[in-house]
Amino acid sequence: MSEDDVEKENKDDVIMAEAYAKTRKSLIARLDNWEDQRTWDEFYQTYWRLIYSVAVKAGLRADEAFDCVQETILSIAKQSKRKLYDPEQGSFKTWLMNMTRWRINDQFRKRKKDTAMAGGEWDNDRKTAVIDRVEDPNGDLLSRLWDVEWKKNVADAALSRVKAQVSPKQYQIFHYYVIKQWDAKKVQDHLNVSMAQVYLAKHRVGSVLKRELAKLEEDAE
């Protein structure tokens, strides 16, 4: 990766972090009268990137995708207060996908309405095709997007939780040895640790990661 690519990636990360913080703050402010605000904050941190990624890949702009994140989670929170979600009717994973699908469609309809009010024409066939496919009752496009992004999100969410439960040094060793798949000797030399520390970190952090992955997968059922 060139220096320009690294700089662009870092810049994108900063933009995403700022947008994440702004959206999270706005969302939590709209939940400030609810006794379970902390629960929804955790929910947001766990699933926001999943919703955002699917929304962008479905054809929304970044600002529309963040609106989709916020509206999806607000809708879920309101439904949960009214206890409208019935686990016997299907998995949480599928339910969350459908909630996201509806909010994506809302954003496309809003864009179409705004374009019409501005005197423009909704003549972009590609965008029309995207929303048509997303609204397809069979849900093939969105389902495929959702499955791919779900797996990535579960892994990222689990790793985020792991970081809070292990020492920074152990996580760093695990990151290089397991995630980046460096040779054990290279990790040892790079971080100035013993071989025993490398293997111990792999075992301990790996055990915590498996536990967190299992929790997230269980929640999806």
C-alpha cells in the first residue's frame, strides 16, 4: 500500500469516526427519556457498522446511510418497547435485516421526493434498479449483502469486546500473530516478547474471542 493510500485510508477512518460519534450522540439524545439508554448505546456500537455498510452497498450516500442507521435503531427501540418483536416468528438476524431494508427504502423514497421537488428528474437507471432490487420480495440482493456484512460485523464486534477484556499487550500480540498471521518469531522480535508470551496470548485472547463470538451468534438466533 502506497503512502497516498495509507493517508486516504486514515482520512476515511477519521471521517467515519466523526460521523459515528455525531450519529451516536444524536441517537442517544433522542433516547434520553428511556431507562435502558445504556442498552441501546451498546446495541448501536454493535450493529451500526453493519447497517451502515449494507445501506451504502445498496446505493445510499454516506449521509443517507447514517440517517438509515439512526432511524433503523430508533424503529427497533420503539418496537422493543411495545414488544412487537416475536422471536418465534424468525431470527433476530432476519428481523434486523428487514428493519434495515425498510429504512433503506425510506431513504431512497426521500431522495426521489427531494429530487422531484428540486425540479430534477429521477432518471438514474442504476439507482432505480438498486431500489427495485432491494424492494424485491425475495430479497435476494439485500440478503446476500446482509449475510456477507453480518459475518464481518460479528467478527469486528467480538474483537471490540475482546479488547476491553484483555491487556493491550496481549491483544497486540494476538493481532499480529492470529489476525495478521505473522510468523511467531517475527512477532517475538517485533514486540520484544518471549515465545511463551506469544503462545499464551493466542490461547487466552482466542478463548475470550470464541466466547464473545458465541454470544453474538446466540443473540442472532
